[in-house]
Amino acid sequence: MGRKVHPIGMRLGINQGWQGRWFAEGSQYRDQLHQDFAIRALLMGIPSKGGAAKSAEVRKLRKDLPDTITSGKAGISRVEVERFPGKVRVAIYTAKPGILIGRKGEGVKKVRACLESLVGRKVELDIKEIASPDTDAMLVAKNVADQLERRIAYRRAMKRAIQQAMKQGAEGIKILVGGRLGGAEMSRDVWLRDGRVPLQTLRANLDYARAEATTTYGQIGVTVWIYKGEATPEIEEKAEATEGVYVSE
């Protein structure tokens, strides 16, 4: 039986980049890693790590964020962190940058103030738009989870997400939901797939994400794989001139 590996972690340095780019040693590495977790928890609403004190600080700061972020309307997919001497650069990938920025930049000002309070350094924000939200694994997973919380049938939500992704140019998509589906007594896993989803091919440009839906029957997990084609660049070999050169056959 083969081991299961994380689709993103297996491809780091090949066709996937790191979401945190900095260097530290010793206890400083631990503190900065927990700080990265806290930044993502603050902006994306995911559970924080690093102790009860850090979690309490994140919950307190989230109350000062714009409603568009806390409600999930901004469509934040991922957060990348870079550290430099004296400042931290935070890149936010969102499907709706206008909603995140707000009128006259009020949203960005509140986000920067909360991040600087959390990090204790100057924060440089970089808002980047996601061109195709329907082929972003995190946004698709959140969309399906949101529909499940609104009591929409899980098969209908999965089929709709698959159709939208394939229309937008994805070469393959697989969605798996697990839990007490439809209020069943026993939990189970159900998955749907369309197109190719090569999990073991390193050169495959594969996007992967997980989300959770909180329903009256308990937690329902949503996992999404989206295959966007091969990511290796094509290398053209230039033919060298062989005039006057002896070539053995």
C-alpha cells in the first residue's frame, strides 16, 4: 500500500513555491513560524497555533477587521509571508480585491493596523487578484462548504463546482466530502471527478485545498484537487552548425 503524501508538499521546489519565505534559527524559527500561522488565522479564519495566548490575540484582532474579511466575502485564497530586516511583506491572494481594499483604502488600512499589532513590525501589504476563482482549489472548497452550511444537497454543490471549473479551463478536478452527509447516522466519504487528476506526477500543476463546513449534524470536510496541466517549461534545443565537423555514424 502506497503512502499518502501532500500534493503541494511533494512538489515544493519543482513547480510549487513556499508560502513563507524567510530564514531563522533556534527559538526564533519557532516564534516566526507561529507568527505566520497567526497571520493566516487572522486573515482567513482558520484555527491558530502557538498557544492559547496567541489564539486569544487573534480572536481579539479579528473583531477590528472589516466585515468583508470576517464573513469571507473577500474570497481570500492564500497568504504569503516574506520577512526582511525591520519589515514583513504580506501578499494576499483574493478573488475580489475591490471589496478587500474598501472605499478609499479603508479596508487595507484596518488590515495593516491589525497585522502590525500582531507582528510588532512594519507590514507591507500586497493585494493580488486571482484571475480565475473557479479553478482555485481553496475558493472552490470554501464555496462547496458554504453551500453545505446552507443545506444545499452535497451532490448538487459538487457537480456545480466541477462544471464551473471545467468551463474555466481546468484539465481535471476531484472533490471529496466526508462526514454525516444528509444527516446520516454514520459518516461516509463521497467523491466526484471529471477529467484527469494525476496525483503522483511531479510535473503536474496540481492545486489542493481543504475546508470544513459546520452543520447541525457536525463537521463535514471538503477536499479539492484541481489539475491545470503540466507546469514544466518547454526547453528548445538549438541545433548547432556541423559544417566542417566530422560526425561519425
